[in-house]
Amino acid sequence: MMNLRNDKRRSGLAAFRPEGRATVRLVGGCAALLLGGMLSSCSTPGGGEKPAPAATLNVAGMGWFRDRELRLSLERLLGSARGEVLRANAVEDAMFLLMSALQEEGFLQPTVAVACVGAGGEKTEFVLDASMATAVPRTMEARAVSFRVKPGVRFFVSGVTFAGLHAVPERTARSFLAGDAGVFAGKASRAHTPARLARGLEGLQAELRQRGFAEAEVRADRVDADGGTGAVMLAVTVTEGPRWWVRAVGVVGAEGTGVAVGGPQRFVGQPWTNALAQSVAGDLRKALFAQGYADASVAVLREATTAGDGSKDVAVTARVRAGEPVRLGPVRFEGAARVREQVMRRRVQAKPGGPLNPLDLDQARFRLARLGVFEKVALRYEPADGPVRSPVFTVREGRSLETNLLFGYGSYEQLRGAVELRQFNVFGRAHQTRLQLVQSMKSTRGEYSYTVPELFGESVDGTAKVFGLQRDELSFQRQEYGVNAAVSLPLRWLGANATAGYTFQSLKNRDSELATRAIDDRQVTVASVDAGVTRDRRDNPLRPRRGYRAFAQVEAASRTLGGEAEFQRFELGGAYHTPWGGGRWVHAALAHGVITTWGTGDRRLPVNKRFFPGGGRSIRGYREGEASPRGAGGRFVGAKSYTLANLEFEQALSAQWSVVGFADALATAAELRDYPLAGERLNSAGIGVRYQTLIGPVRVEYGRNLKPRPGDPGGTWQVSVGAAF
């Protein structure tokens, strides 16, 4: 549960300065969640007798964590073969799986002492080595099996030399064979096995051929392994050969189809690769399918001749077998018991009698799957051939109700837990509802949403939402509740996603210690419209290493929309990530926000809508809200504008660990007369460590404030899970 609130200043990190105003709420909320989890896990369907316990497995010798991982892997992979007893075949399978796992980690000469306890208590022991020559008695029925591992030396790649390599940098080539895990790359990340070596050689060869060296060959001429230390030296010879360039593309066999075949000409002048051949064939098939040639096939042939500069010129010929045009028959659906047929027909825009385009029908299958109510969607044609074919969509309906218990640790709010209830296929129309109740050390939040997929057109989803929030900020208590209606859609021409909506809400602030508390309204009704655009080109949203993300958001509140407030709130920003050598990355972000009150004063501007920067995804020397402008007596004032810049340099230490150095700069203005940079300016710098997990990096960072104001901390520790920006 990483980002429970859609606010970039309140997700991710937590400062180590606990405050206890909401501790009682957390204890009660977590107790309820834990009790619910125990009750659900303790119930026994049907009230029958418990099944006999499965045979036990135990692994020792690799350390507690690794022993546990191996044991769980064996239990999962054996599956149904692990019954009340393990018979000879299952024991042999477990031995093979364990030995394979050890060898894949570089332990090429392990020994495993196997001890089996039969149903009558009799014991059988034997030793297994890499030869796997030990036979298991065929009459064995073991109630318990233990494996004591002696892994032996781990073989690892200590160095690689290349001969004949020119087109690819040596660092890149070495990463195929020895990894690129950072400054302190351990033996585990550079483990050597024959299978890993073969994969590495194939990967380097594929990289060269992808660059146009179609005759490239890569081989390991020498593999020197030290049996005492496990160090392996590789000597790799690369024969790159000439580079192949596409000089002409011709198409034969498409005469009389009426299909334009000029598209593949765009490949002239590009390096020849197998991927290019697939693209040529794909372009032609797409054009043929659009005209109803559903059985069309394309074979791509090449003829290479040596050019004067030593490269090779390639003449490409695409041979088309169009077949006969095919017409659509009636569309049918099978397997849907709860989903209404009209819901499915709306997603399949195919008219009987028109040309059968397999790509359009595959897109229709994707639209059915996108509804989120089917576990599986399959497509076939009846009859399988002939001039008229009917598409038949066979679906398998999924769950109708799902309950989740969530726990996490977030910025400022610290520990939090949530219960989430999701309902699918409401009224048989593939609508969805979601109820989420969240309790943390600092806040209580509830939200109920109702989503209609493809409300307008193919990809416009609509959502109605009721929400409520109470949150202890640094200088006041925030209370918000209201309703929202919104639509979301992809902007394919921009490669972005867009949202637009209307919100009617009541915004309150209590126990205010702000410098403006004497003039701030304690409750304001706000009616607003909002719109946003996000373009995300990051390689991985959980662990970005390359690419960028840009966003823009605007919210306009007006009394003509039904509320009391008048303001315009704008935010935009972006983040950029790029590698900088082996195991190093640079991350940068810039964000800006401003609030205007054209036509009115600030009195009706809700405190809740001002900016309160600080925290792990803002300026990291401060807790959340602690970097806000200060007014009389050093009390905080909500900002009307901010500009935030972040810069990080990350260095990998191993496959999982990295260190980061960062600098953050923030400019805020409590009044627009100081906009954009004449207000307060703050700067932080610091270091941190990160551990990579499946759900993103666990981050521990310390930000030091370079010129703190009176009352500011000297620095702050931040802990979170997830990327900073």
C-alpha cells in the first residue's frame, strides 16, 4: 500500500519524528483489520475434518533465509505430488529441483545429505552429488525429508577478455557475461554456470545482429576455472563480419488484391535485422487483413551482395500469399452467465457481411478482457476456413467480490492499515465498485467509487466517488468530504492519459496554529472542475532507470459551479532518469505550482488548497509541511506558489543495494507579489541507501538543511518504499 492518497507530497516517505495524536485511532483500526484477517483465515468451509498434514520438507546449510526460500520453492514446485507421503518419484524431483537451484547460483559441485523418515519411523539416508547418480529406493514413502546442503565453492566470473569486438563497448559486452551489478558486485551477481555462459554468448551475438552484423559469431575460446577459489576467467572471440544495409524492398504476389504495398519502402537505408524482416511482413499483413484477406501470409527473403566499402547491400523481397477474401458471419459469445450479452456486443464492433480483419477482432478481444470481469477471453472462427466465418468469443467469468487487507508505512503518516472491498460486474454490466477504509497514525480516510468502463466510446471510463478525510497536519487538522465525478481517457496522439472531473466538497480546518488562523475561514464549500494530463515514458514506474514522466493539472473553483470559493490552482512538472555508465544513474525532477484568486481576495481561499511542501518527495531536510513559508512568530503560512527542483546521483553497490546523493531546492511565496522566486528559498542535501524489492526500492535517506530558518530542523531522516519521483 504505497500511495494511499493521490497527492505527491503525501506518499512514499516517513520522517522519524513520531507524534501521537492519532495513536488510539491506529491501534483500534489495526486491531479491527487483524481480527478480520484472523477470522477469515480461521474459518473452515463445510465444517468437515481437517485433511491429513502434508509430508514435511526441510532444507539446511544455506543460511536461515535461503534455507526457507529453497524449502518454499520445493513445496510450491512439487504441488500435488506432496501429499501425506512423498514417494520415490517426488523425492527424486525434489532432489533434482534443489540441485538445479544450487547449480544456477554457481555452486557447481554441491553435495546434499538426504534423510528420509518413513510412515513407520524407519530412516533412510544417502548423499547426492552433482552427478545425480544416487538412486532412491522405489518403495520409499517418506513422511519427512530433510536436505542438508554443502554447497562447496561458488564459481563466479572474475574477468572477461574480448578479441575482435568493435561495434559494442566492452562494458556493455561484459554485462552479458558477468552482469553489471555495481561497485561491490558480489559473487552471487557474477555466478558462473555453463547455462549462464551460453545465454550470455547468445545475448551478445543477438545484440550484434540487432545492430546489422548479420553474420556475427561469438564464442568462448577459453574458460579457466580455479577449483579452489571459484574464480573463472573467460576469453571470448567475436567475429563481427560486415554490416548489412537494406538497399531495396520489393513485394510480389499482391497484384490484384487492391492493397497498397508501398509501406515497406520506409525500411530502405536501415541495417538488416530479423526484427526488420518481421516489421516488413507485419506491415503487409496489416494492409491485407484490412481488405479481408484473413489467411494472408508473407515470407521475407533477402539477397546480400558485397559493397565496395566492405559492407553488404541487401535486396529484400516480400512474397505474399493473399488467399481469398473472407467475409464476417454473425458474432457469437459463449461462457457468459452473469455478464449481459449487450455489454459484450458493444465492445465487438464487427458487422456481418463486412471484411474479416483478424486484427480488429483481436482488438475486440482485448476490449472484452479490459472490462476486468473475465479471467480468460478466447477467440475462434466457425468454420475455421471458407469464404464466410463467424467469430466466436469464449469467456470465463472471474470473481464477483474481492476483499484485501493492506498494511504499509508512508510519508509522515507512518504506520497505516486498510481494508479494501471490490465488487465486479455490478448489474451484469461490467461496472465496478471499490470501498477503501484507511487508518494511519495521522489520518482516517474512506472512499467509495463506482466505475463504468468505456462510458463514452472505446476508451473513456467514468467514475463517481464519495470520499471523506480527517488528517492531522503539522499546523492544523484537515477535514474534507464530498463527491466527485470524473472521466479518464488516453490521448494516443500525445502518448498521454487525460482526466477531467467535477468535485463538490466541504473543506474544514481545525486546531489551526497557522499565522493566518485569525482570518482563515474554518469551513468553505468548494465546487470545482479539474483537468489533468500525464505522459509517462519511464522504463519502470517502480524502479525508473531511463525515460521521463511529465504532468500538468489545473483546478478551477467558482461560485457559479455551486460553491463559495473562487480560485485557480495549477501544477505541472516532470522527472527525468538516465544511466550514466555502468551501475550509475542520474535522476532529476522539477515541479511548480501556483494558486490565483482572480476577481476575489484570499479570504475565501481554503487553507486546505494552499501548498505545504516538505517531506520525502519534496525537500528532504524537512518533514511534510515543515518547509512552508513562516509568518509572524515563526508560525507556518500556506504557500500560494512553489518551485521545487530535485537532483539525485545513484550508484549501485550490488544487484539489490545502492547509495544515493541528492540535492533539493525549494522556493515558496505566501503572496503572489513574491511570485515566483522572491519569497523564501530553502536548500537541502543528503545521502541515502536503497534496497530493491519487488514493489520498489526501500529508501533510507538523511537530508541536511543548508541554511535553516529559525525554528527549522538541522536535518531529517526519511524512510519509505518507492521511487522519490
